[in-house]
Amino acid sequence: MTVARGLALALLLTVSAAAGAEEKCRVDLLDVGAVGDGKADDGAAIARALATGCAVTGANRAYRITRAIVLPENAALGDATILATLADDARLAIVAENVAHIALTNIRLDRGADPAHGLAPGVDPHPVQLNSGGVYLSHVENATLTDVEVFGDGVGSGIKLIESAHVRLIRPHVHHMRWASPVQPENEVLFGIWAVASRDVTIDSPRVHDLTPVAILAQGGRADGRRNNMSDGIGSSGAQDLTIVNAEVYNVGEGLDFSGKFTTRNFTLDGALLHDIDSFCFKTMHADGGVIRRSIAERCGLGGFLLAGRVRNVALVDNEARDIGANGAWPENKHTGFSLEYAFETVPTRISIAGCRSIDAQPTPTTTAGFLNELRNDLPPQEIDFHDNAAQGFTRAATIGFDARP
């Protein structure tokens, strides 16, 4: 740093402090030794800037890192492209743990171009990805991420929240992430955005697309490029008071999946467009309290909106499923626009479906049923409210099971 830059930085900090506590000082990364050419390792300079306690700006330059950026208390980082060239066993690029008041603004995070990054040979990717991510917030209070974009290959999630509270994701964009391993996992391993045991989370206008698990072939280490249901656009396991508005999710294994180990409570999905999904556009198997409204599921391989098993107190209002089964990925399975199904020896209860539409307008319809309710005589009453819905163009029937009584 030149003498002139040093004097300018000192003056900036002095003037900012005198302006009052409500106005945070600002530091340009170049003023603490960063190069900003996307080639030099600027990780140490970013750490120095964050340690000042000031808001850090990258002034829309590119910064390469070889180790994770660790956000301290009250950290604010903005206007930067981060190029992560991490060690083979590193799986995190931007990390905040056990801190409060975090702000990321206008950040582009490139995770790299190696779909096997973060995995040793033969390692099961499912347990590995649990503590992986591009942006990783664990036990964080009060965080706002605005216009954060994550892309690039490797194990783990684009943005992951663990036991965090009062989090706002505004226009997050997660896309073009590939994962690869010689081991086939039993569960999803690649998430665009994943909220685990977190509360008061708002995801406003997210775009998540092109998440592609690929298999590494034994000979030559090549990838076959085949997508499957091992990726989720947006997932929840145990989130509470989760709100997702105006989401667009496409070209992933499953669109939105609230089927983790823990119960998702009091969720709202409003104005979502979920399309060109390999499996289910929306799926929940473990939820209590929620509403899905004004959302569209289009060209989903298996189903539009699936509620299965331990789901209760959920309302679907003014939603539409279109051309389910259109991609032909699951020809042997039933395809449904809206379905209530068995799982964990039970079926959903206290469900309302009102003003919804299920339409198959393909020249050769592939949707088995517009609305399906799986019932069993030995189950208690399900308390299903089903009215003012419409369906057309199916291979079996428009509506199955909603007029039955256990």
C-alpha cells in the first residue's frame, strides 16, 4: 500500500468515526493490500479488511482465495467477485459461525470447475456435504444476503443455513453446480439453498437452476452428465417460520423439498414457478403448518405438488400443475398434479386444496391423475377440505380418492 493510500485510509476511518456511530466506516480491499485481478491470492487481505470492523467493499473487482473467508461479528462485505481455488479437502468458501449481524451484498462466488472437488476417492458424498457450502451460515443471528450469486462445481450447497435465525436472502441466485463421486448416495447431496433447523428465514425472489449430480465412470474418470433426483433447488429440514416468495427453480432433481429429518413448521410458498424438474416440483414429507399459493409446477417428471406422510395443517390455494411427466424420466411411475400419499405408515391430515388446477395439454397426455388421495380404511379421518378445483386431460381420471371416507 502506498503512503498516499495509507493516509487516505486513515482519513477515511477518522471522518467516518466522527460522523457518528450510526454510519459505519468503509474499507476498499485495495487499501489493505489486495490486488483484485482474480489471479493473486487475496484471502489474507480480505481477512485484514474484515478485522477492521468496517464495511468492506471490493469495488466490483475479482479476488482469488485459497482458504475460506471467515466473517466476524458485524461483518459487511460487498461488491466483489470471489474466485475460490481451495485445497482438495476444503469445502467452504464464505463462512460465518456463532456470530451476529452479517451482511453480504452484490457478491459473486465462483466455486470452481471440478465436480469432484472436496471428495477423496471412495468417500460417501452424503455425510460430507452436510458441512459443505459456498456460503455457510451456522448459528448466526441477523444476517442479510442481497444479490448473492453462487455457481461452480463441487460437493455441498450453494447457500446453507444451520441453526440460524432472522435471516434474509434477497434475490439469491444459485446455478450451474455439478457434483461427482464414484459412490452413489442414498439421499440428496446437492442443494441450491438449504435451511436446516433455522427460524425466521425469508427467501425473496430466489433463482436456482442447473444443479447436476453426475456419476464418475470407473474408466477414465469421465462424467456421464446424467441428472437424477439427488439434487434439490431449495430444501428445508426443521426450518420454522420459513417464507419463500417469487421463486424460480428449474433443471434440478427436485424443485423444493421439505422432507428432511426434522419437521418444517409454519412455511409459506407464494408465487413460485417450478419447471423442468426431473422428479417432484414440490415435495414435503415432514411439515406442520404451511400454505402454498399462486404457484406453478410445470413439466415435472413425477409430480407437481406432493404431500406425503407426516404432513398436517397445510393449505394449497390457487396453484396450477401443468404437463406432469412430460420429460419421460419416470415412465413406470404414476404422474400426478397434486397428491396426498402414504409415507412413514401414515398420510397427511388436515389438508386444504382449493381453487387449484391440474392440466395436461400434451398431444399424448402423460399425467395419470390430476388429483390423487391415497386412503386406507384403518387410518383415522384425514380432515381433507377439497373444493373448487379443476382438472383436464389425463390417462386415468381427473380426481381419485377425494370423495372416499376411511
